[in-house]
Amino acid sequence: MIQIEHLHKSFGDLDVLEDVSLNIHEGETLAIIGHSGSGKSVLMKHIVGLLSPDKGRVLVDDVDICSVPYERLREVRKHFGVLFQGGALFDSMTSEENVAFPLEYFSSRSPAEIKARVAECLELVRMPDVGPKKPAELSGGMRKRVALARAIALEPKYILYDEPTSGLDPQTSNTIDELIQQLAEEMNVTSVVVTHDMHSVFNIADRAAFLYGKNLHWVGPINAIHDRADPVLDSFVTASEYHVGTHPTASSPS
Amino acid sequence: MTDRLLAPLHAIGTYFILMGRAFASVREVRTYWSNFITQMVRIGVESIPIVALAAAFTGAVLTVQTAYQLQTSFVPNTIIGSIVVPSMMLELAAVITAFILAGRVGARIAAELGTMRVSEQIDALEVMGLNSISFLILPRVLAGVVMFPALYIFACLIGIGGGLGIAEAAGLLSTTEFIEGARQFYQPFDPYFGLIKSITFGFIITSIACYKGYYTKGGAEGVGQSTTEAAVQSCVFVLLADLALAVLLL
């Protein structure tokens, strides 16, 4: 379980997050939603200790990762797989080498077992044939899927997705959504998805946390998002639904 | 205003903390060993052609110009060897190599790490549980400290060879005279001084480049800025270190 308690973060004079508290339960898929610049990615980076809060703390399985020594933090991080916005694949390596990288450093598998696991992960993300290709030879969606294969190589307990569908066409976005759902079910992982793509949110999330004006404005089950009497959340969700064409009136021009 | 005044102090502090963390992780050999070998090849072996070219021409030009300056005096020809060889050993082989490598190696390291930073590859290493500093910085700095002296020795040999070759080819003085002159005023400390310099320069260039690259901010513009700053600041600190070592050790 991940617990975020009274987290504050600012960069210079710019306050990004103020008093944000949030619990992420085992096995669920939580979507962190909000406008661009609302602090979603900043919040996600706190969850893996890439940023330190000015105030507050983040507990991962009861370990306060904001105050533990670096060596202990590294141990905690091994429970995470992270899909970065641009994939963050290592340019100098092929897709296979990228997926094999964490296995070579953090598993006791033999080279043959690593090779088999790499093939399995690439198969899981439906990219069995891209092994010898370097990231520069792949499209944006392919890079994200290879990055996802790398993120799941060590069978993490938590997977964090930073804008997994941004910059992708609708069909590829749907494929990524399906993969997120598939991994959540097959590997029973806890997933945190940072996104402003409401279409994705409705496809994959169990709960949503809406960041607005530096605060956590709303948290709740995804099926309760339409039962709101909240103009700010309503405005965000409706605008997103119109944008992706899922709102009932989106296809009927006035 | 205060922030701008404190910025250099903050940069110096961050640099020393980064180097401290890099060397504190020296025991994690397994993490960086293969990367260390790769960096030795990139920093050292791949720099051989440009260092050879620069050293050969420097040695040759120094010999021709020394001969020109001494042509009307009554000093013996052997003095040319006495000037060229210590000049290469004490100063030129180390400094010319450092300037070339500040551009070639320093800029490359800063651009590489800067790109990794802005494309979140360094974050990716960290969240896997790897110590990105021991994985990325330590091998580069150690490779610089190991390979710069090797390149210095190589530059000395090529530079002196270049001087000797042009002296013979242009009929300025014979090989025997050149070697005799070199031996006449040879100080055993000279090559050691050059080695100390090259180790220092190797550390300065690679550590500044790593610092600039690792803390790159922004996108392509940030990478460009880090790369430029790494090359320029490396050259400035090489010159300062050159003077300090000369004052302290000679």
C-alpha cells in the first residue's frame, strides 16, 4: 500500500502541491487526473522518491521513503516499474537489451533465462519482433510498449504510468489501455496512471484522484465521477469527454 | 539578487557533493565495471588519432620555430632538442591533449548525460534501483583519470617524434644532435610532472562534464548549454590547474 500524507512541494516560488494526502490500495488501478501543470507527474515522482517533499511523507509498504537512507530507498524502488512519458529507453541499447537490463543487474537468472524472460515480456506487450531494433527505429507507441516490457521484467508490485497514451493515435492508445488492464489482471499489480485522457481513465481505472489548484480536489471510484455536484470536476470531465467524443452529446453538433 | 550571488557557491557545493557520492560508491564495482571499460575505449582509444595528429604537428612546429629563433645565435644545434623535449614533456603534451579532450570528451560526456537527463533515462536508472551516479559518473571520471596519462605519454612520444622527424627532414639538425640536446638538460622529474598534470586534467575535464550533464535542465537548449559550459569551463580550470601545479611543483 502507498500512503501519501500531507505532501507539500514547491519549486522556487512556485507552489505545485499543497497538503496532498492519498492512499493507493493493493491491487487497484488509480488514475491521477488533472489539467496540464497541475502537479500529476510531480506527485508520481514523489511516489518513487525521485523528488523529495518540502513537507509531508510518502509511505510504501509502511516504509517512509522520504527519510530512509539512499540504499534502503533503492531496495524499495525495486518493487516499482515505471513507464515514463517518452519511454526513457536507453538509446545505445536495442529493445532486447533494454528489457534485459534490469534482469542483468537485479536477478540471479542465467543468460538463457534472461533471454527467455525478455522474449516473454516482449510477447506480453505484443512486440515480439522488435528485439534487435534500437529505440530510434521505433514509433512512439512501440517505444512505450518496449518500455512497458522493461518495467514489468522484474515482476514489480507497483507499476506507475506517466501519461501512457499522450501523443498516440486513438488505436494505439486503446492498445496501451488494454495492456494496462491486462497487466493489472494477470500480474495482480497496483497501478498508478497519471493522465488527462478521460477515455483511458474510464477504460482502465478503479478509482480517480483529481488534482486541481495545488490540492487533491476529489478522490473516488471511477463510476462515481458522474454522480458529482462539483462544477470544477464536472467541467474537467465534460471537457475531456467532448474532446475524446465519449460524451453523449459530443457527436451531435448544436 | 542574493540568489545570483550565491549561485556559484551552490554550484561548487553541488559539484563536490556529486563527486563525493561518486567516489563513495566506488565499492559497487559490479555496477560500473563494464561501463568503465567502455568509457576507457571511448575516452582513450578513440581519442588516439586526434591526439596523435595534434601532438605530431605541435612537436614539428615547435622544432621549426625554435630552430628559426636560434638561427642567428651562436648556440649549438643541440639546444633545439634541449628546448623541444622538455617543452613537450612539461607543458605541451599535457595541455594540448587536455584542450582537445575538453572538446572531444568533455562535450561528448555532457551531451550524453544531458540527453539522458532530459529524456528521463537517468530517472529510469534510479527507479530500477540502480545508483545512477556510480553507474554513469564514476566510470567516466575513473576512465579519464586512467586514460589521460596514457594519452599524455603517447602525445609526448608522437610530439617528440614529430619534432625529430621534421628536424631531420628539413635539415635543421641531425637525430643524434636532437637526442644529445634532449639528454643534456633532461630532468627525471619532467615526465612525472607531466603525468601529474595529465591526471589532474583528466579529472577536471571528465568531472566537470559529468556535473554539467548530470544536472542538465530543460530540453535540447539545456543540453546545448551544458555541453558548451562543460567545454569552456574545463578549459578555464585546466589553465588554472596548469598554473597552480607549475607554481607548486616546479
